[in-house]
Amino acid sequence: MNDFIASNRTNGPASALSGLCILLAALCVWLGVQTSGLAYLAYAGAVIFFAAALIIPKSLKMANQWERAIVLRFGKLQGVYGPGLFWIVPVIDRVAAWIDQRIQTTEFNAEQALSRDTVPVNIDAVVFWQIHDAERAALEITDYRQAIGRVAQTSLREMVGSSLLSVLLSDRKDGDARLRDEIGRKTADWGVSITAVEIRDIGVPPALQDAMSRQAQAERERLARVLLAQAEQEVAQKFVEAAETYARTPAALQLRAMNIIYETTKERGATILIPSAMVDCMNPGGVLALAGLAGGSTKPAPDPEPEAKAPPRPKPFVPPTA
């Protein structure tokens, strides 16, 4: 919608009143023809209504809720009118501009702009702005729309020239905030408020994209190797702690060995051949004894049964002597 519209802008109420005046003028002419005695009064009324039909569209103006009208009287500011209906004096007053106070957008870009590390980039962005002072927007600058676009493009090139490419790619939010503050500072004197700035796209040369892709791949591979080395270090540390524990407690090592044998033989249908030397090293008897002691059994072992004694042999019979 064009903000600068001629003063003969029409509206619904003005058109309706103008049409009504034309009908009344036609009625007066008809009455003048029908009545000969008061014909001059009827014709005078017709002239008045016809003049009103011509003046009303020039005098009655209507501004929408989001619009403000800048009215000049003999070239000087008369006032800012709207929203709603208002009257101006034809010929003396004129509406110099219609200002739209809704939030509007302007797209801008920076092509082949050199970053701080001398990398050419293409950046597309959009700025959201709103007029908060209609008087200053109409009187302080000729075309604020074009000025906002030029200021935004210049500010974008300045930001690109003072920033590294890696910063532009990794921290767009900070770039948006910097652009909003810079553009807002330059346009504040025009009655324009910058609500937001968004960088939509950052384009880099294809050769640089390939190099950045290889760099990212190498960085990820380096991190993977570092993580693997850290995992090996932690596993080795755990093995050292386990070895120290087994060295202090041989029974724990034997129990661990038996557990390994159990884990390998618990599958059905599996046949495991274990050297006898390995079994001897495990010392299963000692392990069972240690397990019994660990169980806290305090009950004394039963005494062994006494061996059966052989019955005494009978003494031989000796006859008495004479």
C-alpha cells in the first residue's frame, strides 16, 4: 500500500454523502419546475446541494485504524489525524502523506561481502520495522522505505567485514542482535523502530564448503580417537584395580576363575575341555573351605564314630594240678 496518496482520496462515507447531495439537488430542480412561485428557492437549494456534493469528497477523509494522515495548511504542519473520520478545508489544507503504522518487512542482502578472514560470502536477511512517530517519518526523510533498505544493507556489510566466517556461521543470534541495534540506532531519528532482524541464509563458495566439510570430518575423527583412548585408559585402570584386589585375596581370583568356567559351560550342548592343571590351580577344596568360612558357619563338626573294638578272646582252660 502506498503511503503517499493524493489528497483526493475518496472513502465510503464521503461518497455516500456526495450521492445524497446530488439526489437532493435533483429533487430541488424538480420542485422548481413544478412550482413557479418558489422556483428560485428550489434552484438555489439545488445549487447548494450540488456544491456540497463536490466539496464533501475533498473535505471528509477517513483513516483506517493503522493509518495516520499528515495534514499541511499552506505548506505548514496542521496536525496528524486518524484513525477515523476527519475534516479538512479544501484548497487550504491537504493530506501530504498517509503513514502505515503496522509492522512491515524489508528484505536486503550483501553479495560478495568479505569477512574479517577475507572470505567472500553472500548473506540474505530481513528486517521487521514499525513507524512509531508518523510526523517525523513524514517530515524528516523523503522515502523512509528506501532509506531503511539502504541502511540495513550497509550495516550488514559492516558486520560481515568485522566478523570471522566461523562466528557468522555458528552464532547467528548474536549477529541478528547486533544488526537490530545498529539499524535501530540509525533509523531512530526518522520515527522508525526496528523490532527484529533475521539472517536467513549465509552462502560460501563451493571450494570453501568442501574444505570446511573435510575439516569437520577430521575434527570428528580426532574426537572419536580421543574418546576411544580415554575408554582404553579407564578399562586399563579397572584391570589394575582388579589385579590388586586378586593379589590381596587369592580366593577372589579362584572364585572368578570358577565363575568363568560356569559361564562358559552353562549353555546346553556345550562341551568344554579343561586341563587338569587348571583345575588343580583353582584348588576347589580350598575354595569350598573358604566359602564355608565366609558363610559364617560356627557349628562344630561331628565327632567321627569310634572304631568297633574286637571282642576279648576267651582264656584257655587250664586244669588244676594235683
